[in-house]
Amino acid sequence: MIKDSGPKDLKTIYRVFNLIKLLSAPPYYKATELAERLEVSKKTVYNYLSLLEAIGYEPDTNKHHQHFLPMDRPRNATDGLEIDDAKYLQEMLWQMPDSDSRRNQLLLWLNRQYAMGPAIENLTRYTPAEHRKRLSEALENQKRVRLINYRDAKGIISPSRYLEPVAFQQDYTYLYAYDIEKSVAADKAEYRQFHLGRIGLVEVLEEDFTGSHIQALPDLFGWTGAEWLNVRLELTARAKQLLVEEYPQAKQDVVPLAGGQWLADLRIKGFPGCGRWCLGLCAEVRVLKGGDGAAFRRYLNGKWQAF
């Protein structure tokens, strides 16, 4: 199934493979150290840990706040190698290039057969390509869908989300949808944006749409507020890399500054989407003067004090 994934999906799969490796044997690392080794944010590390827990692993921490993965498992009669031999082979495979298809297939086989990753098959079974196919079917036939095990930006997993899909956004990266349960609870129409890469499984239901929906134009971070705002951010080189990797459309709005810093001059439709991203990288993002910067800074300060 790996060959059906886009480059960004492959990169995520490789990083999760590497996280499993880092968690499987000492020396163990804290979340900040794992983030450095995987070249992602600390928040993304916690998202990956939540994902591993959702697909059957049991990540844990020791007294030093270092994360590890209990890997004890009885040997099965169908196992073709001794555990030590399998671990040695896995270590050799990790040293091969990511692009080697044989490497990836052998790693999947080892992860299925041995304690290095008994549930990793579930991670690659359902790809965004499969999600797009099922959601396109629901859109064409005006059918409701259920997202199973959707993981939000904070890493919280919802067993079920009942939706009426409206449209794909940002080059099929997100689904814009009418949220049925939240609309009923709020007694008004509630629309949300869902990242296809965070969906566990899409189930197309036999229930028809309740009515027609109009797609709202979201900002870079998927927020659909009432008006456009402007914020200017000074980013470290790492924060810039994370921004353009997670939100490729931001690349055109980012320019270099002196001293190795970067300027992101962004148009947003509300503070929550951009603010959530900034709070995940507090020490590496500075709000500059101009535009709606002062109001955005007050918003961030209020959110930070609420923690």
C-alpha cells in the first residue's frame, strides 16, 4: 500500500517507523529529543505516540520522562527467525535508503511477525488515497459518512465523527464537511475541516444529505472565519521548515531575514488556526508589529495563560 501514498504520506510513514525504532531499545529519549531526531515538532511527536496507541501499541514513559515501547511478545510457531536474528536484520534494513522498495516490504513483514511492530500493518492499510476514493463516492451520491478514529491536531482520537462532506480543499489534503453532531448540539450549522492523513477509516453510510451546503473558503490553516486578517511572524529556520512542510501553500509567503531567521507574512481568517500552530512552537515564533499583530499577540497570551 505504500506505493499509493504521496510523498508527504511516505515521509510520515518513515518517521513513524523511525519512532518505533527509537522507542524499541535503549537509549530512550524525551519528547523534545525525539522531535529533534525525527525533525518534527514536539506536538507532532505526541500525535505520533497517540497514533501508535490507537493502532495497538502501548507507549510508556520511565521515571526520567523518556518514552519507550514495551516489546515483549511470545514467539509464534509461524515465526521464521529467532527474535535476536530478526532484530539484527531489522537494524540492517534501517541502514538502507528509504526509497528501496525491498527494504520497506521486509520491514513490514518483520513488523507483522515480530515484536518490533505487531500492529504496524494498520498504519499503512488505509491511506489518504483510499479516503479520497470513498469520500468522492459519498460526495457524488450525496451520502453521509462516518470517520472512524479521527485524530485531531492535539492528538485526541474520536471513535466516530458523523459528517456530510461538502468539498475537498488544499489539493485534496483536507475535507470540508458539515458536522452533524456538533450542529445538533449548537442548534446551528457547524462546519469543520478534516485532515485526510488523520483519518483512520471512512465509512460511507446509506443516509442521504439533509440539504445543500455551501463551501467556505478557508485560510492556510483551515480556518473559515468571517474576515481576512494579517499577521507577520519571525520564524527560526526549523519553524520555517515545519511550516512549509505541514502547509505547503505557505511557501510563497515566506522570505529570508538577516541572521538566518525567516519572515512569514500571512493572511488568515481568524486567530485559532494560526494560533494553535504558533503555540506548538512558542520559543521559535515571534509575532511582529503591523497588521493585526497586536490583537494576535493578545490572543496568544490569553491562550498561553489558560494552560
